[in-house]
Amino acid sequence: MSYQVLARKWRPQNFSEMAGQVHVLQTLTHALEQQRLHHAYLFTGTRGVGKTTVARILARCLNCEQGITATPCGQCNACREISEGRFIDLIEVDAASRTRVEDTRDLLDNVQYAPARGRFKVYLIDEVHMLSTHSFNALLKTLEEPPAHVKFLLATTDPQKLPVTVLSRCLQFHLKNLAPAQIVTYLQSVLAAEQIDYEEDALWQLGRAAGGSMRDALTLLDQSISFGGGSVQVAAVTSLLGTPDHAAVFAFLDALAQRDGNALMSAVAACAENNPDYGRLLEQLLSVCHRLALAQVMPDAIDNSEGDREQIRSLAGAFAAEDVQLYYQICVQSLQDMPHSPNTRICFEMGLLRMLAFSPDVFAGAAVTGSEKKKPAPAADAAELRPEPPRPSGAAPIPEPEAKPEREPEPDVDVSPAPALATEPARHARPEPVMPPAEEPEPKATPEPEPEPEPEPEPEPEPEPEPEPGRPDVVNVDASATGTAPTEGTDWFALVQQCQLSGISGNILANCVPASVSHNSYELILDREQSALYSEDQQPKIAQALSETLQRPVTVTVNIGMLPSESPAQRRRREKQQAIDELHHRFNTDPGVLALIAEFDARVDQDSLQIIKSTP
């Protein structure tokens, strides 16, 4: 016997063998069981989803010798003849080849005659949208009021081309594209029956390549079996389809996780040897980034539809959530840029290099410039808590005075940045309106005689700053003497600032206030408004940052509630707003500005006023 392709050999013979399309099969099953039969059915959907198959099964259900049923026996003459395509009362018409009105009229001339052998005379018109306008007009009256023994089954991939008058006369069923999981399950049953070895990952590739069409999937499966010499292997399917190797995508991500540019470019070179479609490679990278983001939020929601569940779960812990979001956006932008790139590989490589170079700064909202990185931590910016890369400064003992580090080496937790705090009152005293609060520490870094008398809790009179009312003084807390560490106010703000913890963890720490502190334990309260950012995996990161800053191991407990005092983030926002308000006030009351307004009848654009940082 001649070989029969899988798409024909494994065509379903009843509704129970169909893959998917439950919404259609359930409606037809109930209609057949209740004998609520319409005279015209229209099946729509993309190619290979089962439109003609459902129509033929419905014809068997209507003409089975056991009676009208949703489960035809498959043994009677009518069922066998319909399956073999030789049932005299099933008239199949290819509308694409019979578009003339004369063909339609010849067809309708025989409608009035009773069926020769079956219960109903069934007209199955495939690709009905190809009929001409005159053919539709000739069909309308018969389609609206056919004889009782006639059923029309219409199928089309383009229902928009059908006249509204035809659509209104039919019971419409839209067959959906099949999901890759449904296709893979069906292919597994076919291969098991055919006793053919396969790799599941290869079937997932076929399921995705089929684009929702079961017929396309079976055709690709036939081709894969021939290409693989009687089995379905991943390497063979990858080569056959020309799809990028899934392992290459994970090689890129592994290199990005290690921040290894050499490994990243080596992975690109290895992938380029197969001459891949870089657009599809970017789409695959997009898909993996989406699954990574999903795994970080809901690890249990990751299925094995891509055959990479374990790799996804492993990589999800290697990237911060903001990194994954950034990579996704870079992939989207690279896809948009690809048509305008002189070479698709160049565009692809530039996208990967951007992922390697850019680092999201969720907490500060901006990257630190090279000049800012060289400044001491307390003078970085008192108005904005800007995270910087960790540097071996050992700022925990005494970060503020560079001239006298030997005077107070003993405190483990002296993290109060006196220069930064000394700039707060000076910010309001300086005449320049454009200077931010953080730029005052350099001229005022010398006044540090007050920490010298350590036995005295109150500071010596300071000659240089004009203290602002309500501003707390600079106090160095001796953690070794008291057994505690900075807990609130200026000391806690300085400790958080010196931690330089970025990302979501840094944001959480900046919105916390200590509830209780011991030598090696911090109990923090997180602002309830920021609770959506917090998750259990952030707590070890905060503890590690505090331990590195304090130079001793500490444990951290984070509770959510109302803050008993101002958090570092709230202080930062308040000080920034105060600086802006002061800038507006000084500018609007400046005599020169008032003279210009009076002379030219000018108006100040308040939104255009900005604080410009001076360069040293």
C-alpha cells in the first residue's frame, strides 16, 4: 500500500479525536443530542485548524445509519463512505475552482432532489469566499430556505469577504489557532502510535513553528522524520526549520549575568556560524526575557512550553528584576531599529552591548558621572540619595574628616557624614540660588573640632554655619561605647547613604526607619505606601549592605507599618523641594529680575527654573 502522509492518515474521525476547539465541538454535540439542527453552518479560521474536518465529521453525524448522533459509529456504510470521500449525498465543492455563476446554478438545480442513500444531502463548500458576487446572489434564496433534506456546510479562511447577507443566514463557528501545548500533545500521540523516537524539545519547536495550524505541524513532523532518518531530534529540527538554537539565547544571558563581554561576543560569533535570522533571534530573546520576568514574580507559573523551565528558574535568580525589564526594552528597540541598520548582525550585537553597558538605576533615576564617583560619599549629593558602585573606601569608621582619621578609629559605626550635614543650614545661607544642598560640603569640610570632646554630648559652638531652626546637629555615635548603632535622624540617614545599595533593595532601605537596634541586629519599619516593592528576597541584600558598611555581621528584620519618624527617602524629597522653593523665592525677589519684569513687561516661567550644580 502506498504511503499516506500523517496529515491525512491522522485526520480525526469523530469529535473526541479533535485537538482543541472545545467551544465549537460542545455546541455541535449539544445541538445533535437535542436535534436542534440548523440548515447552514459556517466554519471560519486559519488554515489547518480543522474547518473541513469538523464539517466532514458533522456530515457523518447527520447521516450515520445508527441515527443522528454526536458519536457516529464509523462502521456503517455511510460513515465509511464519507471517510473515504465517496458518499454520494456529500457534495464537496471547491469554491476556488468553481467561481462562476453557472457552476453555482448547476449545483442548485439538484438541491430539490431527495438524497439517494443518506438522511440528508450535505453541500460542503470549501473556501466559499472565492465565489463571485453573482454566485452569492444565486445562492442567497436557497441558503435562506433550503429543502428540509439539505444542509449547507461552508468553510472559509477569510470571512470578511463574505456578503453580510450570507453571514446572516448561517450559524457561524470560529475555530481558534491551536496552542503549542495542544499541538505537542497531539504530535506525541501520533509518534507513540507510529512507534517513532522523538525528543520533546524538538516537538516544542515544531509546535511553535506551526503557527497554530495542526496540519502544518503534521506536515513539518513528516519532514522532520525524513530529515532525521526515522526519528525526531532537536538538532535535526533546528537545522530543518532554520530557527536559532535555544541554547545560544541562554549563552547570551549567561554572559550578561557574569558581565563578561568576551564571553558575550564569543557566543555571538558561535551563533553567527549558522547564519541565523537575527530578527527571530531577538524575538526569541524577548520571549526568554518575558519568561524570566514571570519567573521572578510567580516561579510556579512557569511551564515547560519552551523546554527550558529549569534554566529559566536558574537565570531568574541571577538577574535583578529591573535588569530583565531593561533587557526587554532594549530588545524591543533593537527590533525597531533593525530595518534601518546596514547589517542585522550589527544591530543585534549593539543591542547586546547596550544590555552589557547599561545598568538600571531605579533608586536614583540617573547614573553617576565619572567626576561624581571620585567625590567622598558624604559629599555626593545630600538632596538625592544616589547609589554609586562600591569602592574600598572603608567609610564606616569616620567618613567626614579626611585630615584627622587617626583621632577616632575606634567607633565601628561612625557613619554620620558631618560635611554633608553641615551643608544643610549653609544651603539656605549662601546667596547663589542655583546651588543644591549637596554642593556646600567642600568649603565647610574643615569645621570638625566638635567631635574632639567625645565625653561631652553637646557640640562646641561652631563658628562657621548659621544653624537652621529645627535642624539636628551633627553627632558622632560611638557604637562600641553604647552598644548601639545610628538609628534615626541624621545618623540613620548617613548610614543609609553610605550603604550605597541600589535597585529595589536600596529603595526599600531608604523608606525604612529603625524600630530597635542592637549591636548586631536591626529591626526596621517599612513605609506602608512602599510595601508593594518589598519581598522576602530583599531582606538578605539589605542585611549584607549594612554588614559591609558597619564592618560586622548584622541581621535585619523588616516590618511594614506607619513610620515613627522621617525616612531617608522622605528627607531627601523634603530637602529637594525646599531647595526648589528657595530657588523660586530668591529668583522672583531678585532686584535684577524685578527690573527686567518691570522694563519689558516680562513673565517668569516658573517651570523653567532649575538647580544647576557647580563644578569644583
